[in-house]
Amino acid sequence: MRAAFRVLANDIFAADGEHWQTSRALFRPSFARDEIHDIERFETHFQNFLHLLPTDGSMVDLQAFLDRLTMDTATDLLFGTSTGSLTGESDEEAAKFCESVKYSLWAIFRDLNVGLQARMLPDWTYYKARRHIYTTVDRYVRIALESNAKATIGENSACKPDQRKRYILLNHLAERNKDPIELRDHAISALLGGTETTANLLSNLLYALDFDITTLDRERMKDAIYLSYCINESLRLHPVVPLTGRWCNKDTILPRGGDPDEAHPLLVPQGTAIYLAFYPMHRRKDIFGDDADTFRPERWATLKPGWGFVPFGGGPRICIGQQFALAEATYTMLRMLQTYERIEAIDDKPWVENIAVTANSASGCKVYLHAASTN
């Protein structure tokens, strides 16, 4: 966990106990606000995304563009200023920041797999990436603290009305926590949790949709409810976070799982590491039916899987940014369906995943885009 601890420090993903409860309580009201689902913000960055894509039916790998879209949206929400990776406003700096975040996420996954031996292998690329992330986020933390200080004494009265009303997550967090190190940790957690995950949700969804193109009615997808079924089905078959783990902090008896038939109680001793693999868990035929390996969104019209479907986790530690991720993915997909008459995937090979902290198709997200008629 070296990389996870050093990038995330003591924040909501890496903390436990009382410190986790404090971090969770700090984040909860910020993600419960209506401003999180800012359609104007989504549209601004979608237009920047759209401007870079072909309209003549030529091939494009959307993965890199989706990464940039979600990074720009997340940094706009978090810092009040986008990285501008889609517009070229700060192209070199944005690219360096995006690569630093991506490498850090990969390093977390590597260290989780290597274990204690990772401490014996210095990774200077990781150290540089971490330093760049810290330097960038520290700058925005200072701005947030200064902004809140000015607001307290009324010095921001000269700001334009739209500037005062525009929701900035880091400013909201800084209203209740003045510690710059803790704010940096919170900001990095929000950033890591809200960029690559949403980008991969979208690319996995596009793969799943085209993979079953013969049975998919694209017009039905323009209905938000049916689209939510498609998103659930994509998360079920190709979970964005394929694996998570917990450590048992006291002797626990689970009601089922013991004996060969798994129908009897099971003792989990204190200190046991428990890993949840969502890929097989979400394909259980006793929950999802005999066609559990098939992409069939219609199942969600009546399906109530309970704890059989937990793409964002569950219980007290359920992903706090779940609704933001779903809102951004839904909005982006709806706008793409409105913009393009056809979205055809090139890769018709069976799914092969590229796994780090999150998972996506190893072959990227290569598609043909055919613009909708303007007549």
C-alpha cells in the first residue's frame, strides 16, 4: 500500500476508524448538494470534447478523450478551474498532471500486488508524479483558503454574482477544515475517485453497447431510464473497479459461506484479508438468471439484486461520489446519442481487460462516429 498511502495519505480511501468517520462526515454534505449535478458544467466540457472528435465516420480511440473529459470536469468541480486538457489552454501542464494521476493509480495497483517487496524498489517516476500532484493541488488549496478568508471578512463583495454562486467543491470543504495538508488529502481523493473511474465507465459502456448492437434499440437509450439499465448492465458485466478488499478487525461469524455447500455459518478471524471480486460476483446465475453472461439491459426493469450488485461498494463505505459519476456518465452518453446517428465499435474481439485500480478494455475504445443529420 506504499503508493496508496503516500498519494492518498490519511484520507477517506486510506483511513480507518475515527479519522475515516471525520473525513466521511466532511465529504458527505458536499456531495449531497444539487450543485454537484451542474448541467451547464457538464455541457461546457462535453462541447470541448465534441470539438476534438471526427464527424465524417472516421475511426477514433475515445479512451484518451474520455480521460481528458472526466479530468477537466472533475478539476472544474473540485478547484473551480479546469485543467483545460480538451481545449489546449494549458496543454503541456494539463498533460503532465493527467499523466501523474494516471501513473499514481497504476502504482497503487502494482504495490497492492507486489506487497512488502514494493518498499525495496524505489520508483523515481512515482516520486516525481506524486510531487507534481502535491504541488498542483497545494496551489488550489491555498486559493480556496484565501477565498474563504476573504469571504469571511466580506472582501469578496466585488466579485461578480456568477463567481460567488458557482459551486467549487474544495471551497466548500475549506469552509469546515482549515488544515492545508488535510484539504490536500481530501482533494486528491476526490480527484482520483472521480476521473479514471468515470472515463472507464463510459468506455466500457460503449464497448458493451456495440458488442450487442443487433439487439440494442438506440432510440430507447435516449430515454434516461433505459439508459440507466444499460449503465447498470455495463457495470455488472465489466465492473469499473474489479476488485476491492477489507481486513477483519475482530472475530466475525458470517451467516453463510461455511462448509462445502456454503449454507452454514463461517468464522472470519480477526486480521483476515477479504477480497471481493466483482466480475464473478455480478455474473451469478442464481441472481441474474441463466443469461447472466449476456448484455441484456431489460433485466433491470424488474431486477432487485440487493447485495448481489455493488459496483460502488456498499454499507458505510459506499462510494461517496457515486451519484456524480452516474450523472456525468448519463449526461455524456445522452449527448453522444443526440450528436451521432451511429457509434460503431471496431473491436469485435471478446473482452480482454486492462486492470489497474480500475478496469477497461485492453484494446481501448476505438469507434467510428457518424454525425446525426441536421435536416
